[in-house]
Amino acid sequence: MRASFVMPVLNEEHYIAAAVASVLAQDGLDEREILLVLGASTDRTDEVVAGLAALHAEIRVLHNPQNAISQSMNIGIAEARFPVVIRVDAHSVLPDGYAATAVRSLRAAGAVNLGGRMHAEGRTPYEQAVAWGYNSPGGLGGAVYHTGGEAGPAESAYLGVFDRAAVLAIGGFDETLSRGEDWDLNRRLMARGGLVWFEPALDVVYRPRSSVKALAKQFHASGRWRGEIIRRLGGRVPLRYFVPPALLAALVAGAAMVVAGAVAGGAVGIVLAALGALPYVVYPAWVAITALRADVPTAVRVRLLGVLPTMHLSWGVGCAAGILMPSRGHNAFAGR
């Protein structure tokens, strides 16, 4: 078995060493290479990577000054020497045996792309709350690569273990996308008759954002580019993509109805105000109940009261903007 690991890297000085170490620890491959595709980082990432490359001859350093993940992946895939490409996120930690299991499963399923579960794990109480949101239908919806499930065909794959030839045959990743590029790639692979497969034996640790600002920026970017995809495809996307913007619309409409009720006065005004207040009662109540039912320490549960609305509303605002307005280029709203 031979595989090329491709890792887009931008401003990851605190995480890159652990991610690379998890790749270096992979066994069961006859040959491998590690392609680190560096964006224009503004921290010490390049210095850390230079040190890693000096220690390990199998690391090759490539450059993408334009930063977009889709471009970095295409650069890495084009330079890869082996028939299977394994994408690695600089925020992720591959478990032991990941690569060998993935390559065997890819071939056994006859798939062109395969992925496992994105298993978010936090260190601080805030990160643990974010991780719970990632791993729960209450945070990111019910996609199998977030919540887990049985092996089988899937709409997309976390990270991705690709048949290089199949990806090259469809022109690689869409470089006009900064987010959602993986979902779009899998959509195009399946349109050509390819099989995308979920393999639950692959459980990859992901380190979530550690502050409100970083989380809001990330989810606004994710929503912004999902909105772009919705606009491009005329809405032919999973239903869960519409839930956050629908929540936002309900809150905006509710506020408008409360104002209208105050202006109208009388019985009609009371009815309008009561209906308008419903989203502001129902959604906070749902958040509170969800947090209370979460099987996490109290400190994490308390933070969920803020984490869940940050996820949902940041995504909702971004998605609405993406639906209404074309993107300003592949680096717009990158979420970093």
C-alpha cells in the first residue's frame, strides 16, 4: 500500500506538530510521503514546519500564498506521487492504524473517496462545549461523519481518503470555494458514478475553536459558503443547511411582529406581539433543555448556553448572506 498525505496549513503553530506526529506514527504502508501545503501564515507555523521537515525526509513542503484550502488540496494532489491521497487537517490527530485501515476499506468498498467520524475533543470547558456541539445533532445536525453510524454510502466524507485518479478526472477541488469544498467535491464524484463511503472504524480527533470570537468567525464562514453553494445549486443541498437561516428568519420576523403589534395596539396588537415573541421563547427554551440534558460536566453545560446560539446564529447570518450575495473571491470569509 502506498499513500500521499496532503495537509493544508495556515496559522497552526499550536497544532501542526501534533497533527504531523500522528501521520508519522501511521504504520502498515509500504511507501508514503507527507505534503505540507503552507499558506501565508502570520504566526510561527512556517518555522515549526521547517523544523519538522529538517527532521523527517518524507516531509515535502509546498506553498500556496493564496491560502484557500481548495487550492492547497489541488496543489498537493497534483504533486502527490502515490495513487491514494489522504487529506489531513492541521487541527486533527489521526488515530493509530488510520491510514492502513482507510486504504484497505477504500479498495474493499470500491469507493473513490472514504472518510470516518470527525470526533471533536476539547481541553478547556469552552472547547468541550464546542466539541459537544460538533458531535451532536443539536449543534451541527445529523451528518453521519459528525455523529457516527454504520458503514455505508455517504453524501460526503470528513477529511477524505481519495482515489487520486478519480479526483483529477473531475478537475480536483473547486478553487472558487473556501468552505464546503469537500461536500462539493463529493457531489461531483458521485455525479460521475463514484461511491463515497463512511467507515466508522476511522475516528479522528478534531480540536475545536477555543474562544467565542474564533467560533463565531468559523461558523459565519461555514454558513457563508454553504449559502454560496445553495445559491449556485438552486437549493439542491441537504435540508439541515436551511435550519440556521430559518431560525434567523424566524427571529427577525418575530421582532418585526412585536414592533407591528406595539404600533397596532388593541387585541390585534396583542396577538401580533404574542406570535412575534414565540421564537424568543421557544429557541432559548430549546437551548436550555438541550444543555441540561447534555451528558457533560456542569461547567461545560453552562457554556453550551452560549456555544449553541453562537454556532446557529453565526451560521444563519453567514448562510443568508451567501444566498443573497455572491462571494468576493476564494479568500473571502475563510473563517481563520
